[in-house]
Amino acid sequence: MVCPYLEYRTHDESNEFDHPRAYCAGAEEFVSPMHADICNDRDRFDHAEYCSVYQRVMAEEPGG
């Protein structure tokens, strides 16, 4: 399962990128490729367990 807040964008407000970059909608910022590995649940990682941004956003949602 992939984090629902992970997006890949090819641009921001003022720049066009050569390759899509990982963007965290929960943190409203681009994240490093290493952080994106957690978002994508790669290797032994689980975004629900290892990502503090995901945990914070879920705690702020009603019923979270």
C-alpha cells in the first residue's frame, strides 16, 4: 500500500523538473527520495508506522 499523501510532480509554482519528484501533500512539500521509499512502503518500511507526517495528519482528521 502506498501513502495516500504521496504524489509525483513534474513542476512547482516556478520550476519545471526533468523527472517527477516526490511530493508529500500532508506536509505540503517535496520530500527526499529516501523519504519517498517510506511512503511507497519499500523494503521493510510501512508509512503508517515510520512516517511522522502521516501519523500527524491521521491524528488531526476527524475520527483519527
